[in-house]
Amino acid sequence: MLQRLGPPGALPVKPGGSRNASSLVVSALRSESAIVAGIAKASLPKTATPWEEYAADYNRLRDKMAEAIEGFECFNRRARQPLGFRLEQPARELVFLTNTGRANFSLPPLADAAPSL
């Protein structure tokens, strides 16, 4: 099982045994972490990473992110603040970490070909 809603294809049943359209849609939805965990498990079947645990409890995933990514310290606590928190983004403060100290733009070359119809 990769998420709390149950295994893929499981259909929740309302009291009385009836299913409605919204319950069918919800049963088909997977969280972003469950999708990534499923891809990781399929791609790396012998990994020691506890993907199911991360998909089942997003707090564990945030804790790992806090360990690995600068600026994510105390991620779980900070994410629960009323206004959340902002990661440091120098460009937002008009600080550009480039050789010129200014925003640099480039124009990649485009293929000179018209699509065939």
C-alpha cells in the first residue's frame, strides 16, 4: 500500500453500500508523494529507501527534506505556521547570483524548419 486511501483500485463504499461519482473519483486519486514513491519503487526495486513510509506519512518525507535541503530546517513546524514560510530566493530580492550581478537572459537557437502538414 502506497497511500492511506488504500490500494490502487479500491473503491470506498458509503454507509448503506452505495457508491457515488465523487467517491469513485477520490478512489482514483493518488497523492504526489504516493506517485513519486510508486515510480521510485518500480525503478529501484532493491532500494533501502522506505518509500511506502514516506507516501503514508508526509511528515516523515518533510523531515528527510529538512535534513537534505538547505533552507528546509524545521520544515514540519514552519509549514504549519498560519502564513507558512518562504524559502530564500535571492532573485525575489533582486539579488542575482551571476557574474554581472544582474539578471541574464539568453535566446536559444531555434530550428529553422516548418512543421509538415
